[in-house]
Amino acid sequence: MGKSRDLTNIEKGMIIGYRARGGGISETAAFVNCSHSAIANVYNNWKNQEGVQSRRANCGAPWVLNDRGERRLRRLVKSDRLVTVDTLTAQINQHCTRKLSSTTVQRTLLRIGPRSRRLISAPMLTSVHRKNSRAFTIQHKHWTLEQWEKVAFSD
């Protein structure tokens, strides 16, 4: 017989309260209308302060890439930050017996962390830089074109 549903937080509270008051497992199961094993699991988890875990958290297919594959993917991304997902997929598939799709590689990259970013071409200006630049423009706003031609600017 499979699991029919998760217990609600109210039902879990009822189980803990009924058992803490001194009720037996069979009495609590009849009161809450659930199985004996569910009563024992909820109460033992509460008693051991582990929290109540949902068994539905383990649903779905397992990940194709294991920890070792993820570490390899992370190393490949670190070695060349500008590499595309298709190139990464080809590099991973050279050494794997089970071939991966580019969608799998992309989802794994999203899960393990590195994000794509654009490089900034302009330097970062601090508040001191801005204040000095503003003071310079206010000081020299009345200069003529001939005066500006005599000034040499550098980066």
C-alpha cells in the first residue's frame, strides 16, 4: 500500500498533543485517522527535534550528473568563463559514457551557481571621484576653446 497524502501541520500537531498527553499509538491513529507508522514517525521526529520530513521531497528522477561530474563542469567553467553551453556539453560528453544534452548542462550550471555576467567597460567611480570631477567642471566652465586646446588629457 502506497502513501496516499502528506499530513497537514494541524494533524501533526494533533498527533504530538495526543501522544504527549499520554495517548497510545492505536488511540492516536484512530483519533487522527492515519496509520500507526505515521503516528510513530511524527512523534519520534518531534521528540528528537529533527523536524517532520516530507517523503515527497524525494520525488522525480535522479540527476544525471553526480558530484564528480558537477566538479568537472565547475572546473571547465573556471578555466574559460566565456565558453558556451554547447562547447561545455561537447567537452563533458568526450569523457562520459552517458551522453548529456545541452539543456541538462545548462540546468546543472544554474543549480551549481556560476552566472553569466557582462564586463563593464567603464571604471567604477567613487563619491570622491565624482566630487572632484564636479569641482573641476565648475571651476573651468567659463574657459574658451583656445584655453581647452592647451590642456592635455590622459586616461
